[in-house]
Amino acid sequence: ILKEKYDIEEDDFLSAELEIVPAGPARDLGLDRSMIASYGHDDRVCAFTSLDAFLRVENPEYTACCLLTDKEEIGSVGATGAQSRFAKYLDQAENAPFVVVDKQSLKLTLVDPQGEPIKEYGISVAVNYGPKKVRGDHKTPEGTFKINQLLNAKGLSHDFKDGKGPIPDAYGPWFLRLDVPGFWDIGIHGTPFPESIGTRATEGCVRMRNEDILDLKSRVKVGTVVIILPDAAEKS
């Protein structure tokens, strides 16, 4: 029913934040009607005054920003709270370097703000062609993403389902996780198989030589933009 009426699928819930809240109009409350009873009324009042003040700023000397969060009573958790990773992206300046992944040439390029290449690395991407759609399709996502975690991958193992069992240090020294909607386990990482670089061999991630992921990690941070270019055509 959700798919038919709202085009919502199971994977959409992986990164969704759903809440059940009271429904109904605001109303007066109290013997002297001195209070207003309404869901989220305190947050709305604060948000309105902050946003109104923000919109009244004219020609600011520095960049102006109005950040609205909720759930302060329970620790401001969740995707819309102050503990969300969104705040970590605020210092991602427009003149920062970014990463371009070319699935056709099997190259990853670190690019400066003016569009000039800083350094180029060889990579391996997913076996199958086209954008990632479902888990297990062995395709690399396409689009614009951001690095949301720099994970020390030393000691992490993975079973590539090739009959060899779990491989130690399967992701090399670092796993740079990407904020791909619906897929929390996609990233740029190292490999114990350097011979695979220059081929299509992964399950969906972008694979680099260990010395290259070490170098790239030293040049990026949480919030760095990663653009993954599309395949020329989807092949069977």
C-alpha cells in the first residue's frame, strides 16, 4: 500500500525519521486561559522569532546562518536535533577542494575549488554498471554526496563471498563513509587486493590502493563533497 499510494519502499526507512504526534488545532488552556496548548508550540515560537530576526539582517559583514533544531528535552537527538551530522557540514566552505570519481576511466581526482586537479588516483568500482538501486546489486552509486565519517578500518574483516571466507583488513587503513541515502555502508577505502585497481571488482564501494587512501584521507575531512560520475551506459 505504501508503494502504491506514496511511492515509499523499505529502503526509504533506513534514513527516515518518523514520529507520531498529537493532531488537533491549538487551544487556550488554564482557568484563566493564560496558556496555549499545541503540539510543538514552544519550538515554533522560538523558531519564528529566530527566523524573523535572521530575515531582517541586511548586508551582513559575514555569512549569516539560522540553525533550527528540536528535541532539546531528550538530548536533541536524531536527524533534526543538534547532535545530527548536519552541523558538521556548516564549515564546508565553498572554496574547499572536492573529489570526483570517474567510473568510466576508473580514476579518482582530488580537485581544487577552481576545478583544477590536485592529484589523481587509480580506483576500482562495482562489478555491475549503472547507479546503485538496491542492496546487493553490486553497483556504485552515482551523484553528489559528502563524506560523513573518517573510519579507522584497521582490523575490519569482510567476506566477499568468493569462497575465501572473511578477509582481514578488507578495507585497508581507512574507510571514508559517504552519505548515500538508504545505504550506510558505501564509501571510499583501501584494499588487500591492489591488483584489482583499474578493474571493476567491488560490491559497490570505491576501492583504492592503501598508500593512496592514506594520502587522500590526509587531504579531506568530514563534509568534503564527493561527485560520482555516471557510467556511459548501463551494461548487462
